[in-house]
Amino acid sequence: MERKLKTTRPVKTVRTIEDIRSLEDQPYDGLVTAHNLFDLLVATAKDVGNSKAVTVLNSADPSDVGGSWTHRELLAEVTRSANMFKGLAGPNSQPVVAFLAPTLPYLPLLLLGAQVAGVASSINYLLNKETIFELLNAEGATILVIPAQSLDDMCWSKAAGAFEEVPTLQNIIVIGDKSELGSEYLNFVDAVQKHSSDMLEFDLTADRNTVCALFHTGGTTGRPKLVQLTHGNQIHAAFGFAQVFGYNENDVVINGFPFFHVGGTMTVGLSVLAAGGHIIVPSPYGLRSPAAIQNYWKIVDHFKVTVVGGVPTSIGSITNSWTNDFDTSSVRMAVTGGAVLPEEVGRRFEQTTGIQLFETYGMTETAAAIAFNPGYGEPVSGSVGFRAPFSETRIVKPTSFGMEMCKAEESGLVQVRGPQVFPGYLEVEHNEGTLDPEGWLTTGDVGYMSRDQRLFLTGREKDLIVRSGHNIDPAAIENVANRFENVEISAAVGMPDQYAGEVPALFVVEKSGAKIDLAALQKYLEINVHEGPARPRIIEIIEELPTTAVGKIFKPALRELAVKKKVEMELLELGGTDIEAKITVGVDHQLKTVVEVELRNGQPDLASALETALKPLPQTYRIKNSDPVKLSVDGHIAVLKLNRPENFNAVSQDLMRCLKKHLVVIADMTDLRAVIITGEGKAFCAGGDLLEFEEALQSDKQTLIDYLRYNQEVLQMVEDLPIPVIGAINGVAVAGGLELLLCCDILIAAEGAQVGDGHTKYGIVPAGGATVRLMEKLSPGHAAQLFYTAQLEPVETLQQWGLISEIVPGEKLMDKARDIAIQICKCSPEAIRHTKALIYPKNRNDDRRARMERELEHFFEHADGKDLAHGLAMFRSKQAILY
């Protein structure tokens, strides 16, 4: 006998927990007849086939409709796209279809079709390219759907190279302009038109336990986890939303979420469609589009929307765009979820619009369905409502014996169990601590249950601020701050503290065009935040709160900002008022927080003092003064970059010590085949640091000679490297800069660069080997011209003289250097090393060494001369030098 399929329209009006319990008295299979998502679409097509199901706008203009389908047309297009995906995979394979696109008109239909045919995954297109490829590989994606370049250049560019980076990938389908496609891509229209829209061309064996969707979790640091959702998870979530919110065929709901988030696919997606309702997508980029926010109420009026909403930050935005110019009488409720709703944000929305706001609560791992405020009941401020039908929610606290149930109105960890709870992450090891063998999902949220079974959330477990063992709920600070004059929204996080572990730090955003009186806000918080430990240690005004792709406040970013503020405070305390510090917050392989502090122009004792001050904190702090030479290694190629751009990479003692340190490392790397030396900024190297040079000369002449001898040894280390060294001249190279270049095997230069030996200009005798190496590289006349005139010569001249092999535009300099290095890497490394030894047989002979030593002897004799003193004095005072 054929199974009678039902939509998920409400069986009864739900207002209380008793109404939910009465639903549960009926057989589940009698209420929920669908065994897979296709069953839901068949049911709505039969029941309300001519009613609108999906409308996607091309822009925030409600008349600019990109596509609109009835429920019958939706079923037909999903059928046809499922046939396409299955046909591409082959009869014995399950397609894994990934989507990297904004909400283009066909996207919601294609997502459903992919789930009917196999497994669908919609990827956050704001992620970087490397993470996207990592996700595609983790999923084992076989088909990728992207927009044409003319529709979205960002997504198109991020998909470039996918075939090479994702071995499982068999097809890339492009929505949009055919003319842009290469032979390796399929045009969506051409591909889909080959298939029937009347019936499935394959046997549909999927049931409620079949995984049909993969979601990567957002709002976290580190590698995202992949959540598996089954047909049954989503069917039950859709049923729960419809029963408690009261979704039916009369509802028109704005869906401003992206479809890579369960808010878009479930909360105001499948949940509305399965009940026979109509979803409106306000722009390809949802409510991330400023125009969609600005036109929000115009869209409501145009389509006679019945349900509005978004995450709390979106609620604040559409409150700001509210106007009385449009008819919103069709709206019966506003829905918010995804994060705890700040009390003041909810109050402002309701007072401004006159629309009642209903909170909901869910997560990716539950297909967005955990708790709901009944759409025809009375919402309670601060509560996310009652549990979903046929599911369980409990509050527990950890003890030495395991988890213990909390009493009514006692806060603890929220756990949930039911048909909407996912079967686990794709990587099983991620389930530990989240999903237990009995099916209980630990949400990571903190809350309590009222005596009438309403769930109240107070925050995330990891968002609690723990000050000297005292747990502080950030909402206790935020709710007070949000009531203060000119505060748009706020967020509190823990800032590291040596004595209390953490102290509260508050970040606030000003209302548009307004200013916050920080002193008055501080006093207001002292009076109105009744717990002394909860009063913020610092208050910082920021332009906007960081959010996830769906608009939820992203507290990990604020915690990073709080860590940076702590470092800055410690620097000020230590007297580092003039020190520029680069502070980077990241995680190590164990996901522990690591903070790197790079002090620029800082003294060693300051770095040591800062390290001591930060040591008691739980994070790992790595303090260093900025390296004057950077070393990077990519495969067989090393790059040494002089890194004193503010001093035109002048050769200082620190620079030479750092260069030696890196050369020692390079010499030990037996797999290296080429080295590139270049400079950061506008100059390769403007010679020695003459201020430091003069200071050393005045202190002790012999110490300066020892330092110059040390420089000779370091330069010799460059020349003695057994592999080719490429000098990439990115700007002026003079004196010490020339001496370093003369130790390189191949010299290339940027257009406009200049090179010379400027020693004699400042009354200095060359002491870095120039009088030896330059005479070996150039004809005696050309070398003498550089020495005696101290003039900078254009690199074009030096190319004619045979010193420089090639000149390229500045932006292509490093590309050219790498190209040469790559060509070297393709040759025999053993033969290269032998060849270099044959080319430079005199590098270590006694005569050459003696000539180098004579440079130092002449410098010593000259050090007391009046010309040197005069040249250094003129350099210091920046005056013209005349002898």
C-alpha cells in the first residue's frame, strides 16, 4: 500500500510544554511520514503545488527577482537536478556535491537535489582558498558547483586549481555565462537539461538514517569540524519548527542567512518549505548586503512577509533601518537565534517596530532545532523557549563522579537528545566530549531550566570569564552596558591577568553619529553591575564587533583583541611608550593560544622584562626583537631578506649577527639548492650604519677593527656557500650593500636601481673585501671608477660592464629570482656544487686572504685621519661633504 505523505503543517496550536507533550502522545510515524527529503517535497507539491515556494532576488530591489518557483515547480527542478548529480556520479556511486557560491537563484533547488541524489555540502565562500581545498578533500567532494566569474569573481578565483588540489573531484558545474568556460567545466543549464523533471532516474534508497549533508562548523579557530546530518535529522527539525512556530502554507518568510549555515537551510529554509510556506532570499549575500538591510522593510511590504528575523546583530541592523513608510501589518512574528540575544537589542526592536520577537535555539549538530518560543504563545524575555517535540533537553554539571543533573533554575551545561541530533562528526575523534554513547549532545552552552520547562541561556561555557575562581557571565555586563546612552551594542570577554587569571574587558560600539562618554560609562557600570568582580578592567570603543559569516558575534576574535590589549598595557607599564610592537595571536598544534610579540626598535632588556611580566599568564608568549634579516625557505630555495627598511637596510652589528645566524642554518640544510638575497623596502642596502660606526670608533678603535673583521667573515660565509647565491637588487646598493652583492654568484636588478662603492665619499677605506672581489668581477678601469668617484651607477651601466646579468621591472624582481632558482633546482645538485667549487678556486687562497687583511690594516692606519672624522660629522649633520 502506498504511503500517504504529509506536509509538516502544525497538527495543533502549541503554546505551552503541555501542548508539546500532547503531540508526543501520538505515534511519531503517524505525524512524520517522510522517510527522506524527497518525500517532503512530494507532499507539498501535492498539497499546495500552485503556491509559491522559493523566490530569490538578484538584488535588494524586491522587483529584481532572479528566480521564483511554486512547490510543484520546486519538486520538478529538484528532481531534475538530482538526476543530473546522480548521472554524473554513475549508477553505482554516490555523488558528494560541494557548493561554493552565494545564494544565486538556483542554489536552494540544487542543494536539495544534491541531498536527494547523495550528499551536499555548502562551503563558506569567505574562507581562504587553502581552507576551502582542505574541506573539499576532507569531504571527498566529487562535484563542485560554482558561479561564473561574471557573477562572483571571488568564488570563481577561489575554485581555480581545484582539480589539481582535490583528487576526488570529477566535475565542476558553473552557474552562469557559457562563454567563460574552459573544456574542463560543465555549464549548469546544458548539464541539467539532459535530465527528466518528471521522475527520478534512479532508485531512491535513502531513509531517515542516511547522511545527506555535511556542514563545516563556523565561529571556531583551528580546522573546522564536519557535521554529518541525515535525512531524518532534517525532517525532524523541520517538523519541530513547523509545530512550535506554527509554520504553514500561509507563511512568507525572509531567509537572510547564507545557505552554508543551518539557519539558511533549516530555520527559515526547509522548515518553511516542508510546511508549504514561501521563502524570500533578499539578496545573493543575504543580510550581509547593506542594501538588503536598507531595503528590508520594503521587501516585507512587497511580499507581505509574515515572519522576519535574523541573528542578534541583524536584528539590531534592521531595527536601525526601520521606517513607517511601508506596510508591515502582515508580519505575525520575528525570529532570532544563533547567539544569546542582548536584552537591550530585543527591547529596542520591539519598541521600534511593534513586532514581537521570539527567540529560538539550535546548532549545526541538531539541524538548528533544540528549543523554540511558540509562535502563537507568549515569549518570555531571555528564554529560548521549550524543547523540540519528541526530544529531550537537560542541564547538567560535572562532578568527580561524572555528570549530575541540575535542579530547576540552577545553571549548568545544556545537553540535548532526539531525532534531530546528528550521528557524529565525519572524523570520529571529534565526537569525544561532544556526543556520548547514549546520544546526549553536549552543546557547550550554559543555561538553566525554569520550573515550567523553558530554557534560558546565559552564555557559552568557554565565554565565561573566570576571575579568581569566580564565574562571571558576560551577559551580566553586556546587558547593563547596552542600556547606556549612545551604546549600539557591546561584548565582554576575559582579559588575561597575572593575579586573577582573567578580568573582564568590555568592547563597545557607538551608535551611528554619536559619541560615548567613557568616563561616564565606567561610572555607570560601577553602579549598575552589582558584582564587583564583573566590573570591566578596561573599556574599549571599536568600530564594529567581529562577527561570523552569518552575523553572530565572534568572541574568539575579541579574546584575541583582549590579549593584545594586555600586552600593550604591560609595555606601557614597563615604559615602552615609544616602542612599536607587532602582536600576533594564534594557536599551536594542540590548539593552545600562542602570542608572538615582535618589538621594533626595542632594547633587549625591555624584551626580557616583558617576558617576565607575561610569564605567569596561561597563554604562551614569545617575545622577540624584530629580526634585521628574515629567512624563509620554500622547498629547495632559501630567501634572505635584509629587514631594516626604515634605515634603508643599513648594515648594523645586529644585522650582521642575524645574517650569520641564518647562514649557519642554511649551511646545515643539505637539501637546499639555491639562495636568494634581497632587501625589504625601497633599498637593497645603503651601506654601513654610520651612526653606529662612528659611536664604535669613538669608543675604541680596536673594537671597530674587530667588528669589521667579523663582517668580513660573515661576507665570506655568503661567498663560501656551496650552492648558487642570487642577489636581487631592489633599490640602492652602496658600500656594504655592494660588498654583500659581490659575494653572490648571479646578480639581477630592478629597473631604476643604482649601485656603487661610496666609501671614499665619507672618508672610509673599504674593509669588507670590495677591493678584492670587485677587481675580480670587473675590468680594472670600471672597478677603479666605482672606487674613486664614489658615484652611484645605474644598473643598466653595470649590466653593460658585465656585473649584472638581467634587469626587470621592480614588481617582477622576486619572480625572476625565483625563476632562476627553480631552473637551478632542476639541475643535478651534486654537479652544481662541484661546478661552483671549480668556478671560484681562489676564494680561500693565502694571497686573497692577505689582501682582505690588508684592507683592515689600511683602515686601522686611516682611522685617526681627519677625512674620516669630517665625513662622519657631515653625514651626522646631513650636510654636503667637501674635502
